[in-house]
Amino acid sequence: MHRRCSQSGFVYIELDKIFRQQDDKFIQILNNLRNNTPTEDDITELNKHYLDESEISKMDEVVTLTTHNHKADKMNGEALGGLKTKSFVYTAEVEKDFPASMYPVEESIELKGWCTNNVHQK
């Protein structure tokens, strides 16, 4: 990191561990996409799993790769809106000087479904 950036209080963080994926082949594909170095084999493998809108609409659960967080947020918001269960909003308790740009999720999140039932039964 440039010295001036570090003197101005900016913090450089590089996330280098994937926590939610277990398949080594898929992790390699994701890393290649993130690094803008996908191979022909990567693209071929991804295309094996491509479904059009009509096929997707018939499925209960779908994992979608998006290029930007705002696209994922929009899809998640639409799916959340379709759930008929009660909604709960949780707001983070931020301690000390922790910049919003470093939050792992939004400062307030809305949850519905079984996860909120489990939280409120305790």
C-alpha cells in the first residue's frame, strides 16, 4: 500500500480465504473469475450449469453468480419480499472507529423465515 494512504488512516485488507465453498474445482473457477483469468475449461464448466429463465423459474433453490453486489442485493430483496413470514430487522452494534465500508453486511439486515424463528425462541 502506498505510504500516504497508510498515513491517512486507510486500511488495506485482502480477503484470501473462501469460507462458503467446499468444492476445490469451483473455488478455482471463482478465483480465476475474480482475478479476471478464467480458462476455457472454467467457462465450459460454468456453461454446463447454465439455465435459462424458464428453467430457473421451475426451481425452488437457485445459486446465481453475479458480477456486482447490488445485483445480488436486488435478487435477494425480491426473494425476501416473496416470503410470507414475519420480518425482523437487526441493526449492528458498532464499537470504536469501524468504517461502514468494512462491514461484512449492511448495518441493518432484514431476516425472515426459520432463522428468525430460531432466534426468537431462545
